[in-house]
Amino acid sequence: MFDDLASYFYENVVEAFNDYLNAKNSGTAGRSRDIRAATAATAALYHLREHLPKNCALKSATICLKCPDYSLLGDVANAAKHHSLTRGTPQISSATQIQEQIVLTEYEDEKGPYHWIENSVQVKLTNGSERDVLEVLINVMNYWQNYLHGAGVIPKAHNYSVPKDVQPKSRAECESHRLNFEVLQGHRLYQIWRLRKFNYSTGKIEPKDLGGGHLVFRLFRPNYQFDLTLKNEALGKEFRKTFSLGEEHSKQIALLQTKEEKEFFIETLPSVQQARRELMIEAGIITD
């Protein structure tokens, strides 16, 4: 990994950046997966400078002149590693200022309101402002892409765009998107929610005021029940058997994404195969 700068950049730095993008877009939140991937990416991007050879070495101050977010990136990486920052004038002083947030944005059409939900990692600066870590990562990644390309280290600079919510998302897009949550049994569940609303007059997303209201969040244990049906055409009678998955199988099926995957999983369970056999005996199709 450390024998070639271009390979190190793609295999370590870009890979760490992509790992965070994949975590953010995975459709699953919880267990600090996003903040873990985000801080790993900040560390990889920040410490790349230390792997530059002498012929293209850079000082931190030089990078910050071209890319001011490099300084904030370093504060995030160092806070995540050391928890507290006491030297110099960092923009954050504690790892507690790096937070996972669930962002819920409300849109509206002729049928009424509908919502888009996503996970993000935000950093609360000491001056009271707040930054999306993804934006900081993208700005620094674009700097490195252009610098390494200009230095002849990589053949092409790939520049990323910071996501912008310019147009409202459609109801179909929002309803087909979901965000699952994972929690570790016996440990705390810590979630920060940000509520927003699309302003159709200004074309911008704004904070939503609950106006004294409150949110209710419910957790429940998955309980999957299924019906097996079998019809004896000769008798003109339908036979039905209901069965439930146990806790372990319920956990496994909850991780599957598509209907086809879930159906295949159920079909392969010995308990389902036994229930089907019992149903065929009851229907008189086979004998015991």
C-alpha cells in the first residue's frame, strides 16, 4: 500500500471516501456506522499530505490557502482520534461536536405532505455554525484530485459535486425510499433528528417548526407470520397452515432487501418444508 503514491491514494484515500458514501447511501442507520466511516475518511484525506514525496511535498498552511476546509477536516480527524483538542485554535474542541443526524424533509402535493429521510454526519463548530462532513470531504477530495493530477501522480482528476436539493423530490421517489435502523441489544440508542420543509415559494429547504408538537418514535420486535395454502382440486377444498418465524430467522429475513430474496430464504427453511409436507398430508395429496 505504501510503495506507490498513486496506489496509496486510490486504495486507501479514495477507498475510505467511497466507504463513507456507501454507508451514507446504504439505507441503514444506527450503531454509529456513518460517523465511523466518515471519520475514517477524514483521517485518510487529512494524513495524505504526510505520504507525499519530497518533490511534491506540501505544508498544511499551503493547502489551507487553496482549500480552507482542509483545516476543519484536520480538526474532525484529530477530535475523532483524541476526543479533545486543546492546542492552537481548532474549529471544534471535542469529538462530541461530530454527530450523526437523521434528516427528515417534508414535501407536499395535491394528496398532502410526504417525506424524504436520510442519514448524515454533521459537525457543530465552536462559532455556532454547522457543517455537513460530506461537503467538507468532497471539497478536500477535489483538492487532492486536482493537485495529484497536476503533479503527474494520477492520470485524471475526478471531481465530485456537493449534493444540492434544488428541486423537490417526487412522492414516488420518497415512498420507494426507506431508511432502516440497527441497534445493539443492551446498549443506548442515540439519535438526533433534523426536521426540514421544502418552501415552494422560495424553492429552498428550511427548518421546520413543530410549533409545540413532538415526535413519537416506536421500536418493535419483528414478527413474521406466513400462510401456506394448498388446494385439492378433486375435493374443491383449500387447506391453510399458518406459521411464524423464530427470533433468529426474523432477524435474518429483516436484513434481506428484495421480495425474491425473502421468498427464497423462507422456502429453504426446514420448518417451512415440514409445514408444507403436513399440509399435503392434511389435503390428502400424500400419505404419511
